[in-house]
Amino acid sequence: MTDPDPCTQPPPDRAHVATEHRNPRSTALHTLPVAGLVRLINEEDASVAHALRRAEPALTRLITAAEPGFAAGGRLVYIGAGTSGRLGVLDASEAPPTFCVEPGRIVGIIAGGDAALRRSSEGMEDDRDGARAALTALGLNARDTVIGIAAGGTTPYVLGGLTIAKRPTAAPLTALIACAPMARPSGADHLIVLNTGPEVLTGSTRMKAGTATKLALNTISTTLMVRTGRVYQNLMVDLCATNDKLLDRAARVVSALTGLPRADALALLARAGRSVKTAVVMHRRSLSLADAEGRLAAAAGNLGCALDRD
């Protein structure tokens, strides 16, 4: 007797998942004029900020736990499928130009690989073992933090990935970000619930859930960057000035921290190899390029510490 075609098997019933519920405020969605649609969507989006506020204690606990490992050279790894995976890859890809973080320190893994960034690979999210190769290739260790992202909290690819990551020989810190109330899964040390409620368009978690997820990821990565010295005051002192926009921003940062006019800030940046931190230390401490770089190295790249050192 042959096994039944898996495609004919009923899928798991997810009717209990909050992100799949119908929103009572949008049951007449198809009848609304453009102005009504815009107003309703915006009103629902306003609830996202409240979801993040309620999640602040859980986010704080996760980031506090992740900080020592990340500061010691560990990595931040996101795992997701569909919109959740794309948001993880987005946050990971924005870290190098914003903070000059070393390649591979923040990693986004998406079900279906890079091709899924442009073309949906929804079927891949059902494979509980699907992230094994990507996670194994990373050679995870105890300094790393692996964060699964799943709006409804049920995605097999993500839950399986956390279990794979949590194997005893690696033991990184693990967490799950979900947008529906749920119990903490066994593979996650931390659970972040962003309770955004039912979507305007039932089940379309690219909307409120996606927005809340992006805000949470921004909060996690930016806080870790601030805490590890890649920000001074509220300025991007570690940005990579690789194009005109970023060079202009770098010059404005140097001007703000040195009082130099734009032309002089640009000239100083050129002498400093386009490094904002080096330029600032050179000017504020009247040092040569080599001495400024040495001072920063002694301060582990932390501009505040480098400026304060006697």
C-alpha cells in the first residue's frame, strides 16, 4: 500500500492563531472608498506602537542577555520565512553601511535562500529541517544570538531552526519574535510577543505584524550597536562613507563633533581615510593619523572612551 499523497493531507488548523482572526473593524473592507481605506489602515497601524510598548520588558531582557556575547565578537542571526525572513535580511543588510559592522556579524537566513527575497517561496517554510545547512555553515557558538521570526509563531522552518541552533555543542542564545500570544517554544530562551491583533486584511501579516517586526529588529540591532560603541551621542560615527550621501553625512557628523566648517571637515575626513572616528580624534586630541588610530584601538574602537582617555 502506497503512502497517501502529502499534498492531499489537510494542513494544520491555525484558526486559533490571533494573526489569522478576522478584524471586526474591517469586515466591510471591500465597500470602502479610498479615503475610508486609508483612514482604517492608518488607524489600525497606530496599534503597532502600543504592541512594541508592551513588549519593552521582553525586548530589554533579550538584548541584555545578547549584549555580552555580541560585544565579545558574537553574531546576531535572524531566521525567517516570507515577510519575516525578508525583514531579517533587510535589518542584517543595513547594518554594514550604517555601523561599519564587519561582514557576517549580523546574518539574515530566509527560507528559500536569496531568491526568496524577490520571488515567494512559501512552500519552503513548512520544512522544519530547512535551515540546517545554513545554520551548520555558520558554526554557531555560545557568543551568538539566533532570533527566529514568525508572525503567527507556528512556522516549522523557524521553530525547527531554533531547535537546530540550540544543539548542546553550540548553545547560542535563542529567541522567537511572534505577533500572536503563545507559549515559549522549547528551542527559544526568550519569547518576544508583539501582539498586533487581527490584520485589516485577514491573515496579511505583511501589514501590522510586519511593521511591528521591523520596529523590533531595528530596536535590537541598534541597541546592540549603541552598547558596543558604534554610536557617539546620537550620531553614526561608525558609518562607511562609500557614496556621496554617506560622505556628506560623515562630513556633517565631523562638523558637529569638531566645530569645523564643511570644507575643512571633508579635508580632515580625507586625511583620516574617511573614518569619522579617526577624524574626530585627530582634531579633538591634535593627533596624527597613526596616533589617532592607535588611541581608538586601545579604546576598542569606542569614540567616547578614546576621547576621554588621558
